[in-house]
Amino acid sequence: MTDYEIVYTLRRRSPGEEDFSDIGFGISGIWSTPDECGHMMLSDIQNYAWETEGNMPTPEEIRQDLEGVER
């Protein structure tokens, strides 16, 4: 059987910035269809469950920014 996975990077560009910067990344896991992979990737993003490293903002910081909550 053929297996599939999606490897993704989340990027953002804040007002006044020229370039996008990486804010997170992840992998869907191994599934039997691209649709299953897409579902898992979307679930990670909607639940703010992606990976970060270095000086990337945490998923919770991104959630707060989107909700307009002060840190």
C-alpha cells in the first residue's frame, strides 16, 4: 500500500515587514491518502498544535495575537 505525508511550514508577515518569517512547522504523520494527511494537518493548525524552535513565537502567542489578547 502507498503511504502519504505532508510536511508544512507556517509563515507570517507582520505589518511593515517586507518578508515572511517562519513561525512553526509540522508533519501530518503517515496516512493512506492525501486527504487524510490534509485532515491531520488542518487539525494541527486549527488546534495550534504545530512545532516551534529557536526564537519562533509559541502557538499560544499566535493565538493571542489573533484574538487580540495582550501578552
